[in-house]
Amino acid sequence: MSDLRPRAAAARAAQRQLGSAAPEARSLALRRLAELLKQNSQAILEANAQDVQAAREAGIEQPLLDRLGLSAAKLDTLRGGLATLAEQVDPLGRRLRATELDDGLALEQVTSPLGLLLIIFESRPDAVIQIGGLALRSGNAVLLKGGSEASRSNRILVDLLRRALRESDLPEDAVQGVQGRAAVAELLAFDDLIDLVIPRGSGALVKSIQQSTRIAVLGHAEGICHLYLADDAEPAMAARLAVDGKCDYPAACNATETLLVHAGFLPALAGVAEALQGRGVTLRGDERAVSALGCEPATEADWNTEYGDLVLSVHVVDSDREAIDFIHAHGSGHTDAICTASTERGEAFLRQVDSASVFHNASTRFADGYRYGLGAEVGISTGRIHARGPVGVDGLLTTRWLLRGSGQGAADYGPGKRDFTWRGL
Amino acid sequence: MSDLRPRAAAARAAQRQLGSAAPEARSLALRRLAELLKQNSQAILEANAQDVQAAREAGIEQPLLDRLGLSAAKLDTLRGGLATLAEQVDPLGRRLRATELDDGLALEQVTSPLGLLLIIFESRPDAVIQIGGLALRSGNAVLLKGGSEASRSNRILVDLLRRALRESDLPEDAVQGVQGRAAVAELLAFDDLIDLVIPRGSGALVKSIQQSTRIAVLGHAEGICHLYLADDAEPAMAARLAVDGKCDYPAACNATETLLVHAGFLPALAGVAEALQGRGVTLRGDERAVSALGCEPATEADWNTEYGDLVLSVHVVDSDREAIDFIHAHGSGHTDAICTASTERGEAFLRQVDSASVFHNASTRFADGYRYGLGAEVGISTGRIHARGPVGVDGLLTTRWLLRGSGQGAADYGPGKRDFTWRGL
């Protein structure tokens, strides 16, 4: 039997101490971690160089090697992020609601740590510090499961996180490094100990985790985002939004995958297509799109595909209603946009489209925690429970209800007895 | 094959129309439902009388019969509730956050319906109208699975709900009645269609549902609530809180099940015990409690038991820390209270106890949506994800992010290009 269950239980217990410590204690630990990164930068970079070397010998591709590699500059960025977190207003104990129930009986709802998080990530060892820092700030414990290709880098970074806690009189067990796929399968069964799983990786990884646990999973398996060009869309704006949505970063989950085109826009569609093709985009259209553009024909599968590449499907509709129904039938509820000169039609689209992010006259690429101004991003959720869309530190919080009384019992209230005042405070 | 999947899919589709309809349309449907209840009261009461008759013949016990029975007065109460909901400020489209990302690029986060709810309830046919009304107000579709003992009552009430929708130009498919246990098992597998399950019934029911679905479940399987008497607790207040917590409604989930007693309070404990015993409470204590009170001895199982009855376990501790650790070890994270004359110790308890509701000098019985002033209560959640503690209509909502732009692309921003302003609106 592995030691995972006692370690998860130890993390859960340590979390209570971490979460109820003074805000300054957590700030101190974040600053200590930044110092430790500086003092140990040589050891970190050496361990990382070994990981990169081994990965290169194993024939791992360059983009992955880039994500795996650390540098003095990357460490500086991480230290800057920790300094920002250390200065940030503490997210815990924020009052969301306050009601006087009666004289001397005051209720408040305050933010609290979620508990124990299981983070599953690939290649980037930076994630240990970014997520560890966020967890520390929000009073959560974390089990960090990184990829085997980064095992040396992750180990030293997890050790520094634990040391920063210990040296700030906080329980080091709140952070635990975990290795290996078998460990994930075992941990996903601990629904009594783990409160949230955050997989950061491919859609296939997210989907397989969602299907093998009863613990809540924050993330998105797919980003099939639509841009709908209404018949009154300004052609230059339509081209700009299509090009940005598809070409700015085609591998991103918020890249546009399907262009919906109102039949009334068809005369202007060639200009949009040229702009896209000029950026190397392959178009796949339905019958009307093919006849207007002479592009490749799309198959049914295209409407449900996240290309993650310079490919865009084009579907022609006869009304806004049809466009919205198409989005609900084929989208992933991630991000969908309309381009229209009409405020009224834009507002109707914003009201009717049931996706995490819905845009009027803006590129789907804006769906991102940094661009939304949320600070550090935990992930993007297409789930509807707990957190939706780009998720910042708020997604790592729950609430508690605190009641301060002076000896009241519930039997004191009711018909012919005392009344509640329910006065907002 | 049953028709449940197409019906759930129809409900999901109808929800989009219901949720994006104007607030007034949903208010109108609520008022129409109140009228229909009045116009059809005779038919409702007749159907209900048949249910009650059949239940009586089947030997069902009186408390259950009481919950099953409807009356003109109960129907009036339901109509009053619907009128209140109809007048209420619409919970949808409420702005939670608004940020200017740049000139002409404005982001807001607004409340939205959760989607499709599966409600599983027992006996009380009132629940059809209460929950149906709440769902309608919040733009959610519902699958209503009632107990077989109320099938005739439930059927006519579900029909009226659907009729109220139809007659208000809203899609009747947003409400669907479901019968039988097999249906529940089938529905719990539709995690692609159903967004939230709300079981209203015994802890065993909640637990069995939690363990057989990947859909989020809102509820609580157990309410093991503690009252901790510190050594400086005022003896009269201690007795009052213990008696109210245990005796006001022993079967409630927020009733006190374990009394934690600081060793320094032992000299005053006899008074508290007498007050409890005077109300018919049986005490079961650990060694020190037995020697102080001469009560029955408790076994290890007592510390993890929700009696739901006039039984209270008593455990003696030597410090606040020990009391808090005991609560985390044996509680269910529902509601825990401290009785102490010290503001400082009260605040430390409020900060450190990780339960949905934490009280200082108030009875655990206050943990309730009505008492908290939340209006209609959806349930009480001991989960940490999405909603925690007493849950009002907010627990039936999620959010969407709406971005209103003027043609911006993400590639317009970055070093040497435009900067985000991130100005709060």
C-alpha cells in the first residue's frame, strides 16, 4: 500500500492550520519562498538542465523542451509573481454578506479556503511555484503531480515550497509532491479528502480525469469557439476578429474554430476569407460557403472539432436564431462571439448564448484570466458548477457562515414571540 | 428503452428559452401558476385525498401522512410564496463584476441559470410548487422526481406548472415529472444533460445518490453539530443553548448532537445536565462526564452519530484547541457553536472551525435558510464546492462573462502595443 492516503490526510489537516493562520503569516511565507528561489537558483537550474538533457535524449519535441526549460529570467518572473501575491489583499475572510438577524445576533458570510487541491500538470516546472504560491495565498493545501520529464526540477521546487512554509512557522505538509500515473488513479478515489482537482494539460487528460472521479474537476476538455458574422457586420471588423481569433495563437483553447456567417454577409465573405488565407488558414465550408469561396468542403465532424491549428470551418445560417442554435448544438460552452453593427442584435446574442464567455465585437481570444484582469489564472472552466470561464483565486475559495449572538435560541422566534429583523449590515 | 433521455434533452433545450426570456415573462408565469392553483384547488385536493387514503391503507405512519396531506390553507401558503417570487427582483443578469479592459472594451460577469436540475423529494407534494416556482424564477429547467405515495398529487401539480409556462408563452418542457426508482438510476448517468442534483430526504438517500453519480449533488448526508462550552461560559446561557440546540427540533439536521465541555466548566455542568434531563434528554458521556454527572457512558460510535432524537453525547476537553480538533475529527462540517464570555476566544473559534456554519453564543438551530434571511431554501450543503451551508436561490445560479467591444483583437495588446486599463466600473 502506498503512503498517499496518510499524506493526503496530513495535507488536509495542515490546511486547517494554514487557512486559519494570520494573513501576514502567509505573506511572509510567500516572501520567504521568493528569497529561497534566489538563494537556490543555481541548484534549481542544474536540476532543470538534467531534466532538459534527459528529455532531449528521449527525443521530446522542441515546444515541450521550451516549456520544460527554466532560466534565470523565468525564475525572476516567478519571484515577481510571488512578491505580487505577498502584497495582495488577503482573499480569505472577505465579507460577502452581512445581516443583522436580531439585536445582538449578526450573521456574515465570509470567504474561506476550499481545502485540499490536487493539481495535475505537464512539463512546465514553473507551475509548482505559480500554483503553490496561489494555494498558499488562498490558504489551501496542494498535492502537486507534475510530469515525469520535469521530476528533478519539480522535486527541488516542492522542497523549497515546504521549506518556506516551515521557516514561516506554517505546516510544511500543506504542500506535497506526487509522482507517477498510478498515484493519480489512487488519489482520484479520495473524495473524502480532496476538494478539487485541477488538471492542466490536454483535453484528453481533462476528459479522462473527469470520467474517473467523483471529486469536482475544474477545467475544460474542449474549446470549440464560434465567431458569428451577422449580415450587418462591418467587413473590415469581421476580417480582423476572424484573423485574431484563428491566428493569434491557434493552439489556445479560446481560438476560434468555426465561423458562422449570415447568408446576408456572403457577398462580403470573400474579403474575410482572403485575410484568413493570407495568414495561412485553410477553410472548410458547408455547401453555401464552398460555393461562395471555393474552399474545401466540411464534413459533419468539422462542426465538432477543435483544430488547435490554422484550419477554420465555415457554416452559413439564415438568422441569428439559427446561429445561436448551432452554437448550442456544436459548441463547448467556452467562448462565442458575434460581430454585428446592431447593439440590439449584439445584446440579444449576449443574453441568449449559454457559454462561459459571450462577446460582442471582440475576438474570442480575450477569454483569459490575465486579460480579464483576474490576476493569476487557475484555469478556464466550462463547467457550470462552482466556477465558470477564466478562474482566478476566487475559484479556490468557498464560504462559511459566521453567527455572533448573545445566547439566543431558535425557539425564541416565531409567531407570538420575537421576529427576525433581517437588516442588511 | 425509456423516454427519459429525450425528455431530459428537451428540458435542457427548453431551459435556454426560459433562461433568456424577459424577467417579466417568468413573473407572469409565476402569477399564472398561482391562479391555476386557485382555479384547480378542488381537483388538487381530491387527488391528494386519494394519495392520503392509499397511504393510510398501506399503513404509512402519521408524521408522513401529515407531510403528504394538502389543504386549502397549504395551497394558500403556496400561492403566497409564488406571489412573493413573482414580485422579487429577478436573480438573473445581476452584475457581479464589471471591468473596463480598454476604451470601448467592457467586461462584466453576470448571474445566469445553472441549467437543468434533478430534484428528488419524498412525500411533500408542496415541494413541486415550491421548487418548481424557484426554478422558474431562476430560469432553470427541472426534472421533478417525487415519492410514489404522492404520485396523484404530484402529477396534477406538475401539469399545472407546465400549463402555467405554456399559457405564458414559455416552453412547458422546462418542467418534467418523473416516476419510479429506476428512473433515478437512469437520470443520474446523464452528466452531460443534468447540471445539479438536489436530493431532499434522508441522509441515506443523499449518500446513496452522492455515491452513484458524477453530477454535482447539493445537500448534506449528515448533521453532527457540536456545542462547545468553554470554561468561562455563562452557566445560564450554556444551558439555554444546549436545550435549544437539542430540544427545539431533535430530528433537524442542525440539532446539537455532541456537547463538548471544557474541564474548567465541569463544576457548572450539573445545571446544564439538569436542564436537558428536565426536557427528557438522555446524556451519554465520556469518563469525566460520567463521573461528573453519573450519566450513561458513551462508546466511540456516539461521537460519530447523528441521533436525531433526545440523546446528547458529552465529551470533556482540556483546551479550545482540543475541542476544535475534536470537531474536525468527528463533525460533519454542518454547524458548530461555542459558548464563551470571551470575545477573543469566540473569534478564534469562528476563525478556526472549518464548518459551513460556525456560531458564537447562539444555538446550532439557527443554521437555516429562512432564519438566515435567504428567502426560499433550496437545501443545506455540507459540500465545499459551489454552495455551502443554507442555500437560497443563489445556489441555482452560475455566471457568464460578457464582453462588449468595438472590434478589438487580442494581438492588439502586449509589450510595445496597447495596454489593458483594468478599470473597475
